[in-house]
Amino acid sequence: MNPKTNKAKRQTNKIRKDDMVLVIAGKAKGKTGKVLSVLPHKNRVIVENIMMVKRHTKPTQQQQQGGIIEKEGTIHISNVMVKCGKCNKPTRVGFIRLENGEKARICRKCKEVIS
């Protein structure tokens, strides 16, 4: 948190939507799931079937039935690690320039390009 602007410092785009991640801290430690969305201004991610929270909702025009709905909560981006598709291990993410000039993410363990 930046004390002057009262905003969280954004981390780089190392984790993206549809990445497979491993939770490394918190009550869901050790679980894996697919990233559904990234909230870069809050430094948080929503991971499929991890950190399920209950919301009490009223009936509305779109949702006729009210009640208690379970949905995914957010996890801080520092508490997840990307799983490499090739070596299937949690890894840090590095960046490399390809021959065509594009910037790509790579696995730090096996040096394979992460899609």
C-alpha cells in the first residue's frame, strides 16, 4: 500500500486468466485450480473452487430465487504460484523476448514457454 496515494502497488502480469495455479499460503494451502479472473488494482485473483464464500442474496428481476449462494472469493496474488504445463511443478515466472520480438512468460525451472 502506497501511503501517499492510499492505493495498492500493482504487481506485474505474471498470473493471467486461465492459468493453473497452486495455493501456497492460507487455509486453502496445497489446492490447485484455474484462475477465473485477475483483479490487478487489488493484487488479487479468483481461483476456481478455492476460497468459497457464502452470499445472502435477495430475489431480483434477474435472479428469481434468493437465499444463500456459494461463490469463489479472492486470494492475494502473492499466495498463488503458476504451475508449469510441461514439468507440472509450481514455479516462478520469468520473461524472455522471442525471435519475432514478442515478450513471453517462461517457467524458471524447465525454461519452457508458458502459454
